[in-house]
Amino acid sequence: MIPVYLSLGSNIEPERHLRAAIDALHAEFGELLLSNVIRTEAVGFDGPAFLNMAVGFETDWTPQDLDSWLHALEDRNGRRRDVERYSSRTLDIDIILFGDLIVDGPGHLQIPRDELKQVFVLAPLAEIAPHVCHPLSGKTMQALWRMHPSHDQPMQIVDLPVRKTTVRETESPWILYQRDDCQLCDEAVAILAHANAPDFKSIWIDDNAALEARYGDRVPVLRDSESGREMEWPFDVQRVSQFLGT
């Protein structure tokens, strides 16, 4: 099974169409990982604001088969293809990442998508897949988002109630303590990803006096919250694997 990440957007009855897309994805692929929904201005044309989100799941399909299925899903939700490329739409779904594959064609199939540099794609993806690496740059989604010029701007989050069964919530004992503007922290996240580390939570210590006093210049620090074991920098794949027992 291959992890896949999609970007979903709509600016025509967006709540209805996003919910319809989530229900269809859940019915076909099962457990989903859902980001928050954010409201963003239309890019490339004047039109109503979009609602955007990211969705993750696992599949044994090919990228081409998934792309065709997603196009059909768009069509079932009233997507028009006889209009300008940059225009309002009922439903827009793109495959952003498909494991570590790099795909260019046929048609408009491109993985990873160029739109990954846009806030409406990168911010939701960094929320649900912070430690996943870009297959070309090797940088994690978290690192790419923290480098983005819009990273510190407020996001307008929209409440979109969905069935709880569609949301995958992971409970992991692993915590990575980090600090803003810490290059070693970004390197640590990338190493953890390459070591196939299980899900872990990132915590920034900058605004927490207790954590700052405890970890200070020791970050990045990987901690097992169940046993209390900690591993400090330097990280490498072998050392991380031994620490995690993977």
C-alpha cells in the first residue's frame, strides 16, 4: 500500500462538494486523514474564495487509475471542463504526492504538483503530513511550510463537520522537541522520515518557558513519552532506527 496525499478545493457550494468528495473517498479507500479546511482567495482569476483541504490515505492503485477515478468524481459533482483553466469550480482534486514517485504525464498528471508551493496546498498538507519528504527537494512538508513567506500569516479555518469515521487519529508516544529557525531540527525531521519512523508529534519550545529551560540548546531531542528515553542530536538513520526499535 502506498501513501497518497490529495488537495481538494471548491468555491461553488464548497461545503456540500467537499463533504461529497470526502464521503466518496471514504467509501472507496476507507480510513482517511483529513486536514482542517481553510478559506483562501482565488488565485489567477477574480472569483469567490475557495475552501481548501488535504486528504491522505493508502492505496494499491496506480497513479493513472487514481487520477481517472478522481476526474470521474469531479465530473459527478458538476465539474465543467469547457471553461477557462483558472475559473470557479464545484470540485478540484489533485494528487499532490504518491509515495516517493515522480510522474510527468500523460495529460495533466504531474506528481509532485507545482501547486505545492501555493498556500492553499502546502499549509493543509503540512498539517497532516509534516514529516513526509518532497521527492525532489528532500525537504519535509513541515520544513517547506515553515520556509514559506506566508507561514506566519493568520489562516481562516472553516468548520466542516464530517463523519468521525473518516478521520484517522494517531496516538504516538514519540515527540520531537524543536525550535523555530533551527536548521538541525529540519535535518532531524528528514532523517526520521528516511528511517521510516512511526508517527510522532512535533513540539516547539520557543514560547514555553518550562520546555525552554529543560531542553534549551539541546534541540532537536526525540523523546519516548512512555519510557522517558531521549535521544539528542546528532541523528542518523541507523541510530534513529535503533532508538525506535524499527
